[in-house]
Amino acid sequence: MIAVLFAVLTAVSNGSASVLQRRAALDVPQTEALRVSLIGQLLRRKVWLAGIGLVIVAAVCQAVALATGPISLVQPIFVIELPATLLLAAFLMRRRLPRSVWVGVAAVTVGLALGMATAAPGGGSESVRGAAWVPALILTGVFEAALIAGALAARGNLRAALLGTAAACGYALTAALMKDAMSRLDDGGGAAALFGAWQLYAMAAAGVGALFLLQNALQAGTLVAVQPCLTLGDALISVLYGVTLFGEDIRTGWWVLPELLALGLIAAGCVELARSPLATGDATAPARPRRVD
């Protein structure tokens, strides 16, 4: 399925970008927190710019995925972004991964498979009908404001977790707006209809806002605090948008029990993987020995 393929490509690009952005954010003084000048500081760092390049690649792949599949199927696949990135980084850097990382990879993979099998997302429309966006945007704004207010009153990993959740909400909103905007192409209006849709510009604003929140989350605390909130928050809020705005279906009833188990496996796996030296930017694991032929 095209949607699944491009969702996987999006996950790999986004995961790589998160690690690179985290490494760049570590060098920025804490006094730059929640200031526009933070972006100016990061623009001087090649590592951060490389991460932004991967964000652009991910955005293109995500647009294709959302145009060809339901949001409640596409967005949850992004939970594989961290394990996929760590495996690729270990291969390229010739680092031996500890057993705990493999356990984390297995937990995320099994959790995703279990979640997709039990929730069975699908159906729905390609666009949002009527004025459904009005209450959705109002509730999203209230939720984001509460998270940011809580973050301003907190410090360290709690601030990072709250800002990471706010960023996840922003990315989920960006995906929902992107899917709605892309549906204009299928309606026969072509590029003119796409560029005339307010959803396209709202998507750009939501994406920039989510990126800003993520940079502050990564600077405020550890990747262990940010990544689970970012990964699970994006998936869960995207499913909520898919069900309420696009009319997509997921299984409920007793299926909720294995779905909760799947979420627990994914959360535990993300925490374990975020502790890896490759994820934190401290790649001090022993190099894999070279063969002598």
C-alpha cells in the first residue's frame, strides 16, 4: 500500500531529524528558552539545518501518505521513527547496539503491529465537511494554551514533556489540515483549488508552531522526556482527528484492552530507545570490530 510505504519513509526522516535537532539544541543557552531568538541560534548550526532538510523530505512523504490513506492509519505508523533511526545510525556509524535497544525496538514494533491489528483503522472521507473545523480548532487552541501555560510554570523534564505534547498536538493538527488540503486536488480543482484553500496556509502555520514548540521541548529536558510524549501524542491526537473530522473508524468495545496494551508497549519501547547514546547524541558505544580477511 502506497500510504504505508510513504508513512514509513516519513517516520525514518522525522526520527533522524529529531535526533539531529536534539544535538543542536543542547548547545543553546537556557536563557533562549521560548524566545524567537532560539531559532536564530539554531540556524547557525549545520546539524540543525540538516535536521530541517529531513523535515522537508518528511513533509513531502507525509503529504503523499495522507493523500492515499486514512489519517488514523498513516499517523500511528510514525511511532517507528525512533527505532528505525537508531538502527540506521548504528549501521552507518558501525556501533554495536546494546540488548536494551533491541528490546525497545521489539516493544515498539510489536506494539504498533498489535495496535494496528486490533484498532483496524479505515474508512472515512477524504475531506472535512461543513463547519466541523470550527469546534476542532477552538478545542485544539484551548488544549495547546493549557499545555504551554503549564510548561511556563514548570522546569526541566516536566516542561519538556508538556512542550513535547504541545508539539505533538501541533503536528497532528498539521497532518489533519494537510489531508483536508490535499483532497482539493482530488475534487478536480487542481493546483488552483489547493493554493486557494485556507487549510494549506493554516497547515503551514501549525507546522511552524509545532516545530518551535519541539525545539523548546528538546532544549528544556532530555529526549526520554520528550520522545514518548511526541510519539504517542501525535498518534493518539491524529486518530482523534481522523474519527471526529473525517469519520474514520476504529474498533472499540473489548478491543480497547489490547489497544491499551499496545500503547503501553510503544511507550515503554520509546523510553528505552530515547535513553540510547545514539538518540541523545552521545554515541560512545563501542565500535563494531572489523573483520580481517
